[in-house]
Amino acid sequence: KQWYQRRVREHIRFPYVGLHITKISPPCLQLLSCPDTEENVLIGVHALSVIVQYIGRAQLRNNGLDKVYREYLRKILSHSNAVCLEKAVPCSMDLMNLLEYPPTQLTELWKASEYDHYMIEYLEQAAYATTTDKKIVYAKGLRRLITTFDNIIIKHLKSVLTLVIDYMKVEDTDLRLMCVQCLSLLLHHGWPRITAHTIDILLACVNVAEQEHTNPSVHVKVVGIVQTLREHSGGSMDYYLEKLRGSTNKGAKALATSVLDTEKDKESVR
């Protein structure tokens, strides 16, 4: 294993991986397919990252390895160890970018692609995650996926929102902050369809505000989400915000008050 890791590092300095891809791939994939120890998987993921960095799409296809690498995407995503998963998720996304062009055009909205299959698999594995540390890794990767899909994210909008809202119920500040960042990206890339889920997002934000009302960093982020959501919905949320302002819960009341007062300040400036 030490010899193999040393050889991989040599290829980082001398990027000629494509010339030896048929020799390098088997031991790399073997390490990933036989995860006896955490060290084996980490070495395999590191080696795969180097291969992805220095090889072209055409070289993989010419050697017939593109289909082989696709099969290993699922094994990488479904790893049970959070430490390995943290290295494996970015590697799997880099590999996906190498194998396929990211979706860019709305004209192909209803045409299923390999990226769509990857997203479905990713969301499925993320939904099965049972520990908070694994959920943090998946939430971190989800931010990158939303940005990659851009406006094509509307194909998976409901599934992504369901996962994010479910993660926001976990009592972990770091995870909630990442989920709020995911919501911010969804509001940007998923507009105008995101407005169909206004109430669901508002309820999730209120729940976080109630439980994290003593945390100013979370409060500011959640207020920003609700403000943007209010702008996108054309003021249709004002009725609910007024109701929340009269709530006995400190977090919900502070959230509604901050959003409504900020809007009044903007109108006074105008």
C-alpha cells in the first residue's frame, strides 16, 4: 500500500497517468472494492482523485474504463465511514464531471442523463444516512451539486427540498447552517418553481429559528432566507409573518419581526 501511494504521488509530479491507466486502475479499484480498513479506502480514493485530475474523457473511453468507473461511483457514495465519505463524495463528483458534461440547457429538461442518475443515487444515499457526521458530508456535497445543475435543478427540486428540510430537523448547528446555504442556492437556481414550496420552506425556517434563537449566526442566515423567499413570493407570506410576529415563541417572533421590519426600512428609504 505504501508503494502504491508513493507511485500515485509520483504521478502528481509527472502527469502521465493516461499512458499507464490500464496498469494503475486495477489496484486502485481493488482498494475501493475491498474496504477492509479505512486506510485502504482513503488510499484508493486518493489514487482515483489523481487519475481523474490528470486523465481525459477520451482516454477513459478508448481503454473501455468509463463503464467500469461508473460502476464504482455507487460504491464510493455508499461508504459507511464518514471520514472516507468526506474524501469520496468530492472525488465522485470530479469523476462524474470527467465522465459526463454537466447539464446546462433547459431544452434537455425532461431528457434523463447520467447526471440525473447520479443525483438520484446521491439523494438516496443521503436519505439513508443515519449519523450526523455523514449528513454533514452529504449536505456539503449537495451545495456543489445544486450549483453544478444550475437552473436544471428544477428537475430534482422536490427531492432536494425534502432532503434539506429533513436535515434541518436534526439538532446540529453546523448541519443546519449548511442546509440554509443549500436553501439559498435553491432560491437562486430554482426560481420561479421554488415558490410552489414557500410554506414548506417557511415552516422549516421557523422550526430552526425556534430551536436556534440564541444563536445569532443561524438567526441572520434564516432571516436572509425568509426575506428572499418573501421577495420571490410577491408578499404573499405577509399574512403568515404577521401571525408569527404575535407568537409566544421567541425564535419565531424574532424571525418574523426581523423580516417585516427590514422590509419597512427598505420602503422608508425609497
